[in-house]
Amino acid sequence: MLVWKDGKGPDEQAPFDIDWSARIGAETIITSDWRITGGDGLLNIMSQNHAGALAQVTLSGGTLGVVYELQNMISTATCPELTEKAQLPIRNR
């Protein structure tokens, strides 16, 4: 599981990435879907993007001291479904 150790502030809107190149090589992401799978429900997905082997989610909100879990599911031409999980702590920044 990936951990975004720097986290984000509760009042901050910020992008976070997963670089899939180690798992998909020269392939490119065709679809990418982000979900918040753990936390108190106060973290929000503002946007989702992908380009090449990089999947990005922009997040806002969250509660100070809570560690949220996110899941990114992607597909490529030869891999119909790959999943990576990430943790994001909400900190004073």
C-alpha cells in the first residue's frame, strides 16, 4: 500500500498521483477510477485524471488526524483491471 506521508491539510485542495509505470511498463492507462474506501466521509474527490502511466486524483476536505484510504483501479490494453491502495493522513500544514 502506498502512503502519501506528507498528507494534506483539512482546508487544502491538492493533487495526488500514482505512477503505474513499474507495473504496466510502456503501456498507457485507458481507464482510471478513484474511490475513498476508508475514513469518516469528509474527504472529497474533486477530479480524476490520467495520462500515460500516471493516475491523479485531486482531493479536498478531510478531518485533522484521520488517515483516509483510497483505491485506484486502472485498465490498460492488456490488463483489464489493476488495483492499488493508498493512505492519506490529514495533518496541520
